Amino acid sequence: MRSAHPLAVELCTRLAANPKSRILEIGCGRGRNTRALAAAGFEVRPLPDGAPILPSYRNYTAALSTHALLHGTPDTLAVLLAAVRAALCRGGLLYATFGSISDARHGRGIALAPGVFAPSEGAERGVPHSYFDEARLRTLLSPSFAVESLSEHCVERIAGDWAHPQGHPGAVHWFVIARSRGL
């Protein structure tokens, strides 16, 4: 599990007593977290970036996103979070990362909206990235989730190099753990 994201490892530890848990992985990338979750015995539904979250009758125990929720505008992220909440069982868990205004990339590229910038070059050229301070992130999450913990982390060594061959110098993400609000 060493290559798995720290939030994936933490989710595996939390759900260890419930090995029949079903986990929705949003933005599965190259599968590092999918492999770790499956190795821990969980049923995993990996969704590639941009794949729709289809109605699932609220049958997932948890959702994990260590990449996908860094992209988009606050409005598109709010829609995605509502879809995630609808896929989770009552009190289902969300383990996710979001962009922080402390990130070195905040304010760089093409300004699309307050706190939203798209790189003007590289593999993610034109892809909106939202950056949040704590208050704005809590506001984004609050319609769908109750926050259990929220903390900023330097992720230069954690973030994958698939889209960033030179790494992520100065990258800072919010790590969020939250529970779905009742429907």
C-alpha cells in the first residue's frame, strides 16, 4: 500500500472492521488506490476522470477522490458532490482532496472565476483548477457533507507525475474526511 495515497490508506484502516464495504473511487487514474482498496478486501467501483456517477440507490459505504475534485469550478464540483452523496449510504464517508489557495499554482494561468485558474501550458492546459480557503471549502461541502476533518498538506511527493513530469513543487491540497448528510 506504499504507493497508495495517504487518504486511501487511512480509509482502509478505518473500514478494516467492515471488509464488505463498497467504495466508489472517483478519478481512478492509473489505479494505485484501486489496487490498495481491493487488496484490503473492499469492493471497489473505479470511475475514470469525467465518468458520470450513476444512481446507485445509495449503496456505497465510502467515496474516495484523490485527484478528480481538484478540477472544475465550484459549481461543477457542487454538482459532483451532490451525485457522490446520492451514491452513498446514509452517513457514508467521503475521503477527498481539494486545491488550496496555499498551492504555488493558485493565481497562475488563465483566471476563469474567483479561485479558479486553468494552466496555460502542459498536459492540463485549459483544465479548470479550483483553489479554496477553509471557509469556501466548508461552504462547498456543507450542502452534501458534514466535515469530520479538514487539513492542508504539502503533496509534492504524494501527487502523481502522470500529468506533471516535473513534479508538483509547492503543491498544497486540502485533505477532507466527511460524512454524507441525510437525503
